[in-house]
Amino acid sequence: MLRKAFWLFGIALFLLVIFLPGYTKLQELKDRNYDLEVKIRRLNVDNALLQQELNKVENDPVYQEKIVREKMGVVRKGEIPIRIISKERKE
């Protein structure tokens, strides 16, 4: 009886040694897959927002004017541009 228990323990230990590294690798791959799925979902949201932005830039003249005025400093004819410089950050 003791001999049989020893063999069963040996077989169980052997199977554990054989399958444990594969199981841990499987769990690591599942975790990585989940992380990548979350990243894909976040990138899809970012992509949708960028598509909306692109659509506005291409088709909305009011938005185009806003972008040109803010980022490029363009003014209309007859306007006087005023630049405010804060005390903390002098250029």
C-alpha cells in the first residue's frame, strides 16, 4: 500500500513538473492578450475621436478658422493682434 502511494505521488509530481511551466506560460499569454485587447479598445476610441477631428477640419469652416487663428496666429485684415505675456513665463 505504501509503495502504491509512493508511485501515485511520484506520478503526480512528474505530471506537475511537466505541465506547470506550460500552465504558467498560458496564464502569462492570457494576461498579455487581455492587456492588448484593452489597448486596442483605447486606440479604437482615440481613432474615432481623431476621425471626428479630421472631419471637422475638412468640412467645418468655423472650426478651420478657429484652428488657423489659435495655432498659426493668423488674423483677419484690419484686426490688431494682442499677445499677453505672463510674469512667470517671459519669452
